[in-house]
Amino acid sequence: MDVRARRFALVSGRWDASVAVVDIDTALDLAHHDSDRAVVSRPRVTPDLVGEDGARFAAVGLPVSLSAVPALNRLLVVNHAGATAPQAMQGCPHGHAGAVALFDLRAALAGQASAPDILLPTRTFGPVGCVVTPDGRHVLVAAGEGEGLEDGGFEVSVIDMAAPAVLHNFVLPHAGRPCPRPSPDEGFGGFPNPAGIAIARGVPDLVLTADGGSGTVSVFALADVLSGGPHPPLVRFSLPTGPFGIAASPDGTQAVVANRECPRTGEEGNSVSFLDLAALRRGEGAAPVAVVIGSDDGRPSRPMGVAFAPDGRSAFAACFRTGTLSRLERGADGQWREARRTTLEGPAGSPSCPRGVAVTADGALVLVAGGPRGAPASSVLWLVDAQSLTPLSRVTGVGNESYFLEIVEL
């Protein structure tokens, strides 16, 4: 298969131990609507394990996010649960040793990769988000949980993609002991439990972590994170509730973060917050600005995934609870507002439960991954017009409770 000058969506499979490689232009053909015919391949992200009786079975990985590095021909997939035996997942899907699965990128896009070349332990627990550094050599992976627990995440893994190897785990500020109970519980708050992670280009380049455990965004100089030594954050922004997804604008002057839920009370959020990184670099104080999205009556919308348009003039957010996709625009007064909203529908009227969001390089399409946890290959990818927010097509069979996704154009 010739994969040059083609566009692909790489969708995390979560409870399916695979990722879905979707040909975007094939998916736009309405002849393939509500089918999986645009799915090029579903490479496995975990190995088989062998039981005491000698029987082989697939390990659970919970793949939740991906980063492509075309210059190195690498695809990295974050396995939230590493390669865990299914029986170990029955009690709790949290606190398992994490790993990243590394693939030959072009082989994956061509449908020629059935398994990872390398499964690299992160030496952390419950990793979630990942981001490629501007030099294209490193990927940063946020560790969202502690050992055997939902609480207790406080590290960012720095992975050298050329080696490949985990260079070190950068430590975020934390205090006390992790809460031994699952959320919601008032014991949460001392550990950041970073989920989403983003890099904002500029002087200096900044690393931003969406700290779901402490309800903050921590901001570090990228050089400090890469150095491996202990460095305090430049600033920690307090948010209305625990965040999840986060994205930086292409020019590095803004960031948007999804305010998902409070781990102490279980109360779900209904806003995204914008951060003025240009003001931060100038040494000026600038508090996050929250914008309500996904509902008009104050009910929770549970925002999860966010992304900027390539021109930085608009941003998009997926709300899990209300099943909506919002476009936000910045007005002449510099304020961000929800400009348009659409409700996403699953096949046969099933809940959409949208999570991950990505935008094509031309800014014309927004891709959204979602679907409730259910049967294997039950998740959905929506292709949406970026201006009108009109859903154009649906791809089925991309995972089971899919989370984040990545767009690759080669």
C-alpha cells in the first residue's frame, strides 16, 4: 500500500488491546459510513501471556494515547496498564505498571504491523497522556496513578525515541501519602495524578500537566524536565475541578484544559479553562479563565478532550456526559467563548460518550473518538466539519472505550 500523502487517524483501543489505524479519506466516503471499512489495521499493543496451565492469552494494556514521530518512523502507544493479566484487572483498572508500545510507523499505516517492536516499561503506574518534544527526539508520558492505587501519580517519563529508552522520570510536587481508596474520596489532593500533558513552544518552551488529582495545571520549563534533576514548577494554576485533556496553541501563547471532575467529591465539571502563557512568560500574573461548555442549564458536561485549530483562532472540546462537541472562538476583546455546539450520536442512537479530539492539518476536520465501554470493537470515530460542526461520517470498530487519538499525514 502506498501511504505517501495520505491522512490517517490512530485511535487508542483502551479495553481492546490494540489501536485502530483509520484512513481518513476513505472514512469520508459515505459508502463506508457506520462501518469499519476505513480501518486499515488493528495492531496489537500487548504480548500474549502464558497461564499456569500453559494456555496463552492476550495481556490487557488499556492503550489510551499515542504519539507519532515521522522523522524517526516511530509510533508510541501508551499502555495505561502495561501488559497485565486479565484476572488482575477485575478488581480495579488502576495502579498497574505502565508501558509504551513502540511500532514502525509506516508499517502500522500500511497494515503491516501486527505487534509492537518493543514494549518499554515506563517504571511508573497508570500512565495516560503523551506529547512529542519540539526536537522530535523525545516523548513525555504523564503517570496518572500510584502503585496499586488510583491516587499517587507524580511523575513524567522522558523517553528517548531514538534509543529507545526511558531516560528518567521527572518528579512533580506531591505531599503526604496516596489515598488508599478509589475516588471519590476526600483523601485525594496531595498527589497531582497528571493525565493530559502538552508542550507550548516559545522562549522558554513549556511543559504543562493536567493534574486531575490536585485540580491544577503545573507548568515547567521543558529544559528542566529534560535535565532529569529536581526542579519546581514555574507556576501551578488552580482550576474549577480536576482536569484531564490539555492542549497548547500552535504559537505557544495559549493553552486550553478540560475540567473533567473532582476526585474528592465526584462532582463533574462543565467548563474548559484557558491559560495565557504569553503573560506568564512576561512575568505577569494571569489567572485561568473558565468557559462553560456542553450545557446551558448548569448541569455537568464532563469535558475530556481538547484541541486547537492549526491557526490557533479556535479550539474544540468533547464533553463526555452531554455527548457534545464544542467549538470555542476568541473574540476581538480577547475573551474565549463557546461559539457552536453539536450533539454527537452513536450508531442506532447509542450514547456517544466522546473523549479524544484532534484536528487535521488543514483545519477542515475535527475527529472525535468515543463510545461507552462495551463489546470489543464497539467504539466510534466521528469526522466532523470544523466550521459548521456537522458530523460527516462515522467509523465503527475502532476500540472499546477509546480515549485519545492522533492524526498522521504523510
